[in-house]
Amino acid sequence: MKRSIMFAMGLLVFSTLVASATIIHVPGDYPTIQQGIDAASPDDTVLVAPATYHENIQMAEGVNLIGSGMDNTIIDGGGLNDVIKALNIN
């Protein structure tokens, strides 16, 4: 009985954490990937639609970035530095 109660409490906490995460769509919610990342909170996901994006990106701690495949989602940084920077990110 005690084990069942602990499992139920753990499941409730886990489902609350998962429910609080947001999916941000680029370009649907924000026109650029960086704007989507800047609007995201830890555990949020920035989901990038197929297209070519002309920008350089600075990742944020705890934000998930998902494209639509390397042949479909292209980030063109214009030859300037690193296209995606993840400095001091775990």
C-alpha cells in the first residue's frame, strides 16, 4: 500500500513537470530560431520547421532544439563564426 502511494505521488510530480514544458514552433510562434530560444524556459522545446534559416544561434540552458532533419532544416550562418554556440551549457 505504501509503495502504491509513493508511486502515485511520483507519477503526479512527473506529469506536472512534463505538462509545464512548452513546445515553441518556428516560424509559427516566432519567425527566427533565436527568438524561439530566447522565449523558451528550461525544459521547453523549440521545434523548427523545414526551411533555410539565415542566422547564428546562442543556445540557452535546458532548452531543447529540434529540427526537421539535416536535409530539411538548414541554418546558414553566413560564414560568421560558429553557427550554433552553446557556451557554458550543460
